Amino acid sequence: MSRRTLNLDDTVYNYLLEHSLREHPVQTALRQVTSTHARGTMQISPEQGQFMALLVRLIGARKTIEIGVFTGYSALAVALALPDDGEILACDISDDYTRIGRPYWEEAGVAHKIDLRLAPALETLDARLAAGAAGQYDFAFIDADKTSYDAYYERCLQLLRRGGLIAIDNVLWSGSVASPAKDADTAALQQLNDKLHRDDRIDLSMLPIGDGLTLVRKL
């Protein structure tokens, strides 16, 4: 019993992975490749990927959104959890990053579920709204440029059905959100965290997983 979340040292964290993580071999391979990348710290943790996959299964998601694909590990985790006719609208602007993950999507047999759009995410989301897709998606994951998080959130909230989930990454930002902001990214995250806490359109839970993960359920 504890009144607050346990701090995880390396021993406890490794125990967590050894007794919880069920990672597809292709996920493991992609995660290892990404760890050697110069921007490898942008990758989500494996337990976060597994948690999001479980959420996708719990809500019976079929249509999902991902904003910020990087090398494709999170998209792979979600795609593996989707039914064969499931779909991820995957938004990124980098061909260099996303091309790393594409062969792994193919190897895992899920590439047909991932609709990768290499364009500014707001353009892609606005196009979907203009096409009448409001209320048609079940799940969204936001993990891209922090100063646009609020705009991504508002679009995803429109695109989600009632009861759909949005997962927002990096909401604790290595703890810096708890101190006065010294940069635009921290300020944007603080403002969004404050907004979500007051937003009566949603249910809310901020979790200390990875770099902080906020779950939003659309009412």
C-alpha cells in the first residue's frame, strides 16, 4: 500500500519489464534500432506502448490517429492491437524518420493498417474534418511538436466519437512543467495541462508513465 506512485530505480524498472512486457519480436527489433538513433530518446517506452495497445483493445478501437510517428514503434504497437480491418491515420513530416519503421511494419504484417501521411498534421486533420470524418475515430495519440499540442487536441476531440480516448505524451516533460517555464515547449505543455484540468468536455487522468501520459475520454 502506498499513498503515492513508487519511484522506479533500474532494478525495479527491469523487474516491471521482466514481469509485464509482452513485446512482439519485431517491436523489440525496431526499439533496439531506434535506441541507436541520434534522436532515440524521442521513442516512447515499451511499457507505454503495451499500455496503449491494451487501451485500444479495451475500447474495441478500429480507427485511430497518431500525431508524431518518429521511427514507428508506437504505430506498430497500436497496429498490432487493432483488428485486421483497423486503421491508423499516421501523421508526420519526416520521411527520414518514418522510413526506418516501414520495413518493420511490413515484417509484422500490419503495414496495411497504417495510412502514413507525410504532411503537417494540422493539414491532414483539417482535411479529415472537411471530409466529414468528425466523430468517426476511436483513439488518438499525440506525440509531436509541443507548441501545437492544443491545436492537435482540439482537432482530435472533434474527430473522436463519444467515449473515444486521446493519449497525450510528454505531459510531465521530465518534471519541468512543475517549475516556471523557461521555453516555449514547457509553457505550451503547462497551458494545455491547465486547460485539460478545467475542460468539462472530457474525463481526465494524468499518469506518471514514461514522460507523463494524459488520458482524455470524450464525453
